[in-house]
Amino acid sequence: SLTDKLQNVFKGLRSKGKLSEAEVKAALKEVKMALLEADVSFKVVKQFINSIQEQAVGAEVFGKLDAGQTVIKIVNEELVKLMGSETTEVDLKPGNEITVIMMTGLQGAGKTTTTAKLAAQLKAKKGRKPLLVACDVYRPAAIKQLQINGEKVGVPVFAMGDKHKPVDIAKAAMEHAAKNGMNLVILDTAGRLHIDEAMMDELVEIKDQLDVHQTILVVDAMTGQDAVNVSETFNNKIGIDGVVLTKLDGDTRGGAALSIRAVTGKPILYVGMGEKLSDLEQFYPDRMASRILGMGDIMSLIEKATAEIDEEQAREMTQKLRKAEFDYNDFLAQMQQIKKIGGMGSILSMLPGVGNQLSGVDMDEGEKSMKRVESIILSMTKDERANPGLINPSRKKRIARGAGVDISEVNRLVKQFDQMKKMMKQMPGMAGGKKRGGFGG
Ligand code: GDP
Ligand code: MG
């Protein structure tokens, strides 16, 4: 898989010093493939890779990360920066002033569905009184569809059939809203299969004649490359204020988010996560970055590990291991580090490719056995913990009783501990005192 490919490249990178141009180029070749596979447009990929390259070459490998993680970190941060914005919600006028939102986009993008979703959210979360307006007079079923959706979310729909111009319907709807104390008017406009002058003119006319506060472009995330042309044209011809990316519940990697943001500079506000009218979510650039890279939540893993594992302690541990001084107190401390970063279950679930395979696995088992090991060590005396060699059969019996476990478990732990010590002494990296924090080195 892509993640494996990336990780293979990254594995080859050194873990100290500055990233060389060759290393960065090799890593970015895979990132480039990843972005193209995620349907980010070619033009945007090229720009992105160029800008990343400049930043990454010569970058110092971060203290606790290795070279590969450093590249991922830079790529990820840049993706988040590119897709993020201060604006994370559709802007509404204050108080009881009527806010007019015009929904635009190609046919099938999800305008009518999103119109109802958005109304439901702004009603529930912002206490708005919405009115949905049926401005799609071309498709026979369009008006009916909006009425059904409106009913589902308990929001009234204004319609005048298909004999009037959309701009006139919109104007009439404004009067209706004002008369009935509504303060949010959402216009569901008509799309076409492709960009088309008549459609653009119609939208421009509405914008010219009404006080449209927010023009929202609805784009199907699955359209990939096409999304760029669409958003570029809509933004140039009518001007958009924000974007809703629909159908992200599918298996698309969501490259459209990056393309659209890069090309229009307009914020992505919401994402559609299903056909149900409650399936509208806020847009989170960090989640989208992970999705586009296909890397699970690897960044949160890196960040968590970086934040929680004390470098000084890790260094000390390495020293001890080198001198074979590692004892049960250190073992206990290591276990507590693991617990601090959320236990094995949470570590595993954050690894790419593992997260969604975990459902059938009993993660409690690992945590339970960790607890038992802990209680065995806690049943040892101070002397025994510091001098593992002291632990003879009669002491083992006492420890087992104290921990409430079978003596075989104590035996197993002692054996594992000895093996671990031996193994760690043999690891070539240990003698050099690697800089990475982690379990024993
Ligand atoms: P419009 O032509 O732009 O008004 O698009 P519609 O709102 O009629 O939606 C077209 C189709 O896409 C419908 O079958 C919707 O149920 C579906 N749809 C819209 N948004 C989403 C979404 O976020 N996820 C999924 N799976 N389907 C969606
Ligand atoms: Mg529609």
C-alpha cells in the first residue's frame, strides 16, 4: 500500500543531522504519488511538492523524530496550513437580519441535500429560523425533493412551481421570510451536468438583484480533478465564499479539498458524510491531511509520543542498558510511559492500516496482562527490584502470593526480563545512544 511505500522510503532515511536533497527528493516522489492517487490535481501537486522541497532540504531532523517522521511532519503541517483557514463556519448576519445563502454547484453535487442539512444545523445550533427556497425549476423532481427534505428536518420550503424565473422566486421568498419572521433564507439553485453560461448568468442575476450574503459552492469529493475546474470557474464567474465537500463517506481520499482550497483560496466549511440529513460535519484540515496522505493518525501518534516521553529519562535508560544496570524499577517506569501515552490499544489503533482492523481484537487483553506484570513487580522488595539476580525460587513464591498470581507467571516475567536485557545489550543502536525517545532507547 501507499503507506508502506512511504514508510519504506522513510525507513531508508538517516535519523540525525540535516535532510539532504536526495533524501527529500526520494521521499517526496512517494508523497507526490500519494497526492495524485488521492486525486489532487496535477498542477496543485506540482506547486505543493516544489514548496515542500525547499523547506525540507536542509531541515534539521527533529530531536525525537527520525528523518522519515520529520518529512511526514513537514508535509503534514504544510497540508494542514494549505487547507486550513480562520473561517470554519458559514457566516451569518447578526440578530434578526435575514441572511441569504445561495447554494451553487453542478447537478448531482449534493446541493438540495446539503441545503436541508445546513438548515437543520443552523436551526439546531444557532437558533436560526430558516426558509428553504426552490429555485431549481428545470428538473421536474427538484422541487418535490426539496419539499421532502424540508419536511424531514422540520424547515418550511418556499416554492412557486416551474413557471417563474429563479430570481423572481428568490425575491418573493424574501418577502415571505420577512413577513413570517424568518432570518435565514437558503436558495437551492439549479445545476447543470457541466459548466454552462446560462447557469452562470442565472446565478449572477440572483446575486445582482438580491443581497446574497454567502455563496456556497457544493462539490462532489469523488469528482477529483474536475473539482478544480468547477471551483475555479464558479469562483471567477460568480464569486464564492466557501465550499461544502460532499460524499466523503465514500472511499475517495479527498484530494479535491486540497485542490479547491489551493485554486480558489476559499475555505472548506463543511463535509457531507452521508445521505442522511444529519450527515454534515465541520471540516477539519488535520483529519483531511491524514486522509489525503493515507497515513491514519500517524501525526497524532508522533505528537503524543513526543510530548509525553521525557528525553532525559530515555537517555538515562539507554545509559543503564548499556551498562546492563537495567532493573525492575526501570522496567516499571517503561511500562508507566506506555500507559501515559494511552496504552497499547490506543497506540496500535493510531498506526496506519491497523486502526480499522482492530475491531475484532480484544485490546483489553494486552492492558490486563500489563496490569498483572505491574502487580508482580510491585510485590517485589526494593532490593529485589534493584538486583534482579536476588530473585530465587522461594522469593518467587512469595512474590506470586503477594501479587495474587500463579508462580508460573512470575517465572515467565523473570524469563522475559532476562531475555529483554540480553537482547537490548546486543542491539547495535544501543551502544551509540540513539537520540530517539521510546521504550528503552
Ligand atoms: P443536487 O443535484 O446538487 O441538488 O444534488 P442532490 O442533493 O440531489 O444529491 C445528489 C445525490 O447525492 C443524492 O442521491 C444524494 O442523496 C446524494 N448525496 C448528497 N450528499 C451526499 C453525501 O454527503 N454522501 C452521500 N453518500 N451521498 C450524498
Ligand atoms: Mg438539486
